[in-house]
Amino acid sequence: MLPPCGPLLLIVQDSLSLSAILLTIGVALMAFCVVVWLQQRRGQPGRPPLTPHEELERARQTRGLEKDLTQLTAEIEEMTRRFTAELDSRTTHLEQLIQQAETRIATLRELTSAGPVAARPGAAAPGRTPAPAPAPDIPDDPLARLVYRLADKGVPASDIARQLNEHIGKVELILALRQP
């Protein structure tokens, strides 16, 4: 039978062996890191060191890249300035157009709330019925006439295109160009 402190001794012995294992792994890891650091410091293993001429050429290439990057950065900054100026200009123009539209809307509201409008050319006098609207011109194009006739019957544009073996875009364009 184990004394009451027996389990405690087992835990201590297990932790000592665990500590020894962890210490060994840590030392091995540190040794590996030192070897890698030394190899990087010396250069890549298996490659001869660069000659002074090669080092000079590599330095020139690096300076050339730095110069190109600096130039590219300057060009990007200039392009950004131009875009910003263009956006500012368009924003100012848009604000002016909005102000004009608001003024015209206010004027239109004043005119419509002022009461009956004086007789204008083409406006019906009070008590008279307005003249009927002129009939839309009949197009010379036979395809347009067919499209209009089918559209007047309530046929959708996709079905019109299918029936006439035409592209839907063409049918929609013909309908969009139809004068009221």
C-alpha cells in the first residue's frame, strides 16, 4: 500500500522527467537557431560569395529600382492631384446645377399655386373641349408598323420579337422611339 504522499511523489517524478525533456528540446531548438543564423550571416551555403563587380551591379540595380519607385510615386501623387481637382470642379458645377434646379422648382411651385393660368396659345378656353391630339404618324417602315400594331394589342416586347424573328433590343428600340 502506498503512503498518503505516494501520488505526490509520482507527480514530482513525472514533472522532473517532463522538465528534462522540455529542457533538452529547448537546447536543441536554440542550437538549430544559432546554426541557421550563422549560415545566413556567412551567406547561402553552396554559393560562392559575390565578387565586388557583382555587388556593385546589384547595388546599381537596387538604386535603379528605388529611383523608379520614387518616380512612380511622384507620378501617382500628381495623378491624384489632377483627379482631385477634376472632382472638385465637377462637384462645384453639380452644386450650381442643383441650386438652379431648386430655384426653378420654387418658381414652378409659385406659378402653379398662383391660380388659373392665363390663356396660352394652344390652351383650351374655359368651357370648350380641347382639340383631339393629332394621330401619331404612321411609320414608313413595315417592321415598325407591325411592332406598333402588336404593342397596341398588348403583346409584350419579348413576344413581339419572337413572333417577328427579330432581336428584342431592336423591338424595344422601335417602341422607345415611338412618338406619342
